[in-house]
Amino acid sequence: MNLNRPYFLLFNAITDALCMLENQNYGHSRETLRCARQKAEELILAESDDAPDG
């Protein structure tokens, strides 16, 4: 399983959220992290569905 895409998605979202927190934009920071978590999970599940059984 290739985890590069989910890793970079989460890494970038964390970086963005940290900047938002520095600006005290707590709601947007939380939403950014929540969306990134959901997208990363979807990427991982989609890739595991595509993986051959074995």
C-alpha cells in the first residue's frame, strides 16, 4: 500500500492548521483537519480496495 498521498495530504493540512491557529482561527483550523482526516481515510480505503488479495 502506498501511503504517500495520504501522508502529504495530512502533512499539508497540519501545516495549514498550525498557521490558522497562530491567527486564532480555531474553527477553520478544526475544519481543515477534519476534512483532511476524512480525505486521507478515503484514499487509504480506496487503495486497500484496489490491492490484490493475497
